[in-house]
Amino acid sequence: MKITFLGAVENVTGSKYLIEDADTKILVDCGLFQGGKELRTHNWDKFPIDASSIDAVVLTHSHIDHTGYIPLLVKNGFTGKIYCSKATFALSSILLIDSGALQEEDAKSANKYGYSSHAPALPLYTRNDAENSLKFFQIIDYDKILNIKSLKITLIQSGHILGSSFVTISDGKQKLTFSGDLGRPNDLIMKAPPHLKETDFLVLESTYGNKLHEQNDPIEAIGEVVNKTVAKGGVLIIPAFAVGRTQAILYCLYQLKQKKAIPDIPIYLDSPMAISVTDLLCKFKDELKLSTNLCMDICGIATYTRKVEESKQIDSVKGSAIIIAASGMASGGRVLHHFRHFISDSKNTILFTGYQGEGTGGRTLVDGTKEIKIHGKMYPVNAEIKAIESLSAHADYNEILQWLAYFENAPKKVFITHGEIEAAESLKKKIEERFGWFVVIPKYLESFELD
């Protein structure tokens, strides 16, 4: 077998890994590059190989940095099957259509306000392209062997988000394992990732390869932010990822309200995509720690605002409120419209609850910027900017090392991906020092023979 790294190297987005064996070509994940302009331009580059030559795509999970390039791959000539778990297909059906619609909307806004260097600005792909790509998906069960020509593929439930999987690929002689995004052992909602015992080669994420998550209780941490904001008469805005993070936040707010630890103020879930994902939550309860009744109660804690007019009305709210809106990195979506109304008032708070990629609005705010550009206009940042990491769905470096410790035999080689270079280098060093394994940080388009 041979592996070529087409994304998620020295950054956390654009996951794409090409596996070749004899006359077989498989792509593991097919994600969009996100973040700064330098990364996003890769989405517009000519795809490194002929899309029609790829036999199949296998997905670790549904997040857009792992699936968001699929409509373009199909548009460029891919005609094979896209294999994934049942929940990953359900979520991808929501996320990909939203991605196409959002890109159309962003192109329309760029042309209207003239803040794009392209005339006219065009979407990478459209909603219709995304809908068409869903025809190529095929669901496979966890732990069942799938034969694709000379290769055997298995998905193992991994506990990062609904439907997330470890992917193993074997040619009968060597086994290659992809961690995807590695979940956490004590997640509020998801079951813990299982321990794997062996593999010949491992592709391992490193989002938090140089960091330890806060050990504080995320429920208490959110409660403190809510109460401080309410004491000022302000509005709390929580940019949230639609899949996983939003549902964890709703869980925390439900627990706080049950304990009467926060005032009974309105909570708005202002993201059609996040609403759709939340509606799916209880349909896959076998992957969750939650009972059916608790799951339903959590989903009922917020007022859902699906329509644009409903979203606009939130900004005229009187008194304190909590607004949960995408995107989680403040790189697009409805949360930016709320920023325009609330970010310049010191009474208000912006709370980030997850990783903020380089070049995103979220990273800029967390790093302390005094003003931010939103839809081509600059706004002063007077609202309090807060961030908590204890809700992260990614393992930190200690949790990654704990997971690796269950391997009974050393992999022949570990490839570190899905992390900024400092995080990847830090995790590489830690693995080498603790286990003595052979660890590599691949470069973009770099290939390795697996023998």
C-alpha cells in the first residue's frame, strides 16, 4: 500500500488521504480547507489526481473539514461510492447542503458589498451540487468488513461525534488505521473511544498535541459566564459548531437551569443546521451516554429560530439572553450578524467553546483584537471575549498518550496530522519519548510506501 497526504498536514483542516494498492485507489476523508486565505485557496486548486480514477471514499465522520470537498469531487468526475456510518450519512445530508447554501450566500454577499477581489465572486459549489453528491453515499455498519477490490475496510465507532469512526484498511499483509478526530474518555454526551490493540501504521490527529484541556467543570464554567453577563444586563453569544458542541452546550445549560444555578433567561438556538442536528440526537442514542428522556429534555431547552426573520428579531431582544449560533470559529453564518449588533457593547460577552483555527474570526478575537471586520465593515470589540476548552471533543495530548498506551505492539510508523505545526511537533516528541515509536509529520502531497 501507498499513502499520499492531500490535506490536514501542518494544519487542522482539509483532511484527505489517498490510499493506493495495485489498481485500487481509496480516499479516506474528503474535507474542505478552512481558516486563512492561504489554506482556503487550496480548495480552488486543481485536484492532485483524476477524480474519476478514485474507486471509493471512506469517511471517519461528518465535519466539513472531513467531508466538505465531496460535492466538488463529484462535480470533477468522481463516480464511486462514499462509505460511512449511518449517523455520518444523516449528518452529512445536513452539513453538505448547508455548506453549499452558505457558499452561495457568501458569494452573493461578497458581490453585493464588494468585499471580494473576484468579480464576480463565485461559490466553490452550490446547494444543488451538494444534494447531487448525496446520491453516491452508502451506509456500512460498524465492525463489518467491506471489500473494495484488493483492500478490506472496517469502521469502528470512535466517540468523537455521532457516527464518528476509526477506519482500518488492510491489504492482507499490512493494516493502516486512521484515528479521525479522537474523542475524549469523559465526554459529557458521547461514549468513550474504544481502545485499539494493534496496527502496522497509524494516522493520528494532533489538534491539541501541545495542550492540556482545562480540568474545570464545563457546566460551572458556563454558569459563571452566564451569571456575570446577566449581572451587567448583557447578552451572551456562543459561537458553536452545529455538530456535537451545540448539543453539549445545551446539556450544560439544561443542567444549570435544573439546579437553578442561572436565571431563567431566554435561550435561542439560532442555526437551522444545529437545530436539524439536535433533532437527530435521540435517534442515535446507542452512541450516547444519555437516556431517551434526558435527551429529549435537553433538546427542548432552547427556542429554535429557523427562519431569517426570526433570527433578526433576536437582535432586538430586551434584557439578557443567550444566543447559540454557528459558525463555531466565527468564520461565517448567523453568528456574524449577531456580532454586528452586540460585539461593540461592553455589557455583552462572546464565549468560545472550541478550537479556533488560524485565520478565523474566532482566533482573531481570542487573541485579543480590538476591532474585527464583519461583512466588509470594521467593528470595535468592546464585548468581553471568553474561551473555555473543557468542552472540546478532541483529546488533549495526555488523553492521546493514554489512548496510545493500550496498543500491545508498536506501530511501524505513526503519521501525525490534523494539527498546526507546533502541536504536531510537540506530540511527535512526546510519543517518541514515552514509547520510542517511529513518528513522522508528513508534508502536503508527500507519499509513503507502507511496507
